[in-house]
Amino acid sequence: MMLMPNSGKLLSTKGSTAQWMAHATEAPIPNTSQLMFMPIKSAKILKCNDVANFKTILHLQCYGWLDINFANNQRFDFMSRKAIFYICFFVVLIIAFYVGLKKMIPGYGEVRLPVLSYVQPFSFTDQDGKQITEKNVAGKVYVTEYFFTTCKGICPKMNTNMKDIFQAYKRDTGFLILSHTVDPETDSVARIKHYADSLGADSKSWLFLTGSKQNLYNAARVSYLLDDPKNNSGDVSTQFIHTQFFALVDKGGRVRKIYDGLKRDELAEMKTDIDYLLKEKDSSSRFANSLYKSSAN
């Protein structure tokens, strides 16, 4: 059944597609010979070239060709097969491009830990009396902290937690722990050796360091950001750092994150980040920078 061209009237024959559309939209029917309805059983296409004033049941304007498929359940297909093809094609293309970038560029698309600071060259003495410099940690991931052997407050808790980190990674040659004393006048090599042994620390994986107070405090503030760098302007002989934070350093000597050494959830997060950095390729040569020179003990 058909809509009569240029009349705006419907045939009264039951089952007319045009009649159904007119009642469904309750909108004026344009006078145009370019608008054509055909019986449901024999046609599936509505041609619209200029029907800005014509409303469908969804009040859509139609430009060019719009396919409307009338199935038994009166379902509408509002997108042509061609449009669907192009959408699928571009989705597949974008996915393929992303996968290609991930393969060509290691780490592409992954959330990376930001660089907070760069570790300056240093020289300290460990529990075995050996000199430890930036060269000993180059190419390794390490966690650093500050403590003192006579501490009765947070230090025992921090180092108990650090011991768990040590146990988890002691067999990994790419990982180290550096524990610096904040009281070098008291913490001699012999004293930090005794302290390290009490924790079961192996100097191959867990280094306890002492040296000059000036250099120790400068490293804490400038390299590891474990204390305010502005405090370096004061007299270090009258200062005392007492911090509960750990710094995570990557293979290139870059500080990537700071953690609260007393919080279990942050320690668990640190383990995840250690695993990430152990797998990360070293793309930095900060320690080789000739602008900096190692300090003496």
C-alpha cells in the first residue's frame, strides 16, 4: 500500500507502511515525489533526499539513504552495512596500531613511575669496612632508608619491615637495600656490623652505611628526598634526621617513589613497584654524569 504523491493523504487500505509511519510519528507528511513507501512484504528501503521537516519515531533527520528493515518484530536497522564495515575496520586498525606500538616500544601504554629526583654520586663505608659508591649500585634497583642503632622508637619497626623486603629479594642480584645511619658519631663500622648481624642482613644484598654527617644528610635531602633540602642551609652538626620513609631507586639512579616504612599497604605497593623496576630496561646514565664528583667520607 502506498502514500499518494503530492497529496499528503493516505489510502485507507489496511497494512499500509505509510499509514503506520504517519500514525507513529504524528508529524506532517511532506509533499514530495522523492519520498516513497512500499509494502512491508516487498520493500525495505525508505528514500529521503529532503525531509528536514519529516520526523521518524525517533525524530531523526534523514539525509541521503537511510535503510529501515521491517522484520516480523518490526526492528529497525539504523546503520547501513557499509557504515558498520567502516566502523569495524577502523576499530581493528586502531587496535592493530596500539599492539604494534607496544611491541616496538617497550613499556608503551604502561603506567610508569615518575622520576622524582636523581641520586648524586656518593662514597660511604659499609658494615664490612668497604667503600661503597654509586658505582656499586649502578644498574641495580635499590631501596634506601635512614636509621640509627640506638633508636628505640620507629627504627626497629622500620627495619623489621625492611627485613621482609630483604627476605623477598635477597636472591635477586639486581636488588639492594641501603640503610644509612643518621648518627655517624655513634654508629661506627663495628657498631653497624653488630646491628646488621642482629637482623640477619647479608652485605651482598643489604648494606648498612656510615660516613660524614654532612654527606649522609646531603644524600638524604638532595638525592633521596627523605628530608627537606632547605634544611641543608643550617648547621648540620646541630641537626638530626628522624624519618620513617623509604625511597625506591631504579637502575639508572633515579628516585621513583617514596613510601611510609611503617605502613603495610605501602610496603606491599613497594614490592609491586620493585618487581616493575627490575623488569624495566635501564635508559639512564645519570651516575656517569661528569658534572658531579664523588664526595669523600
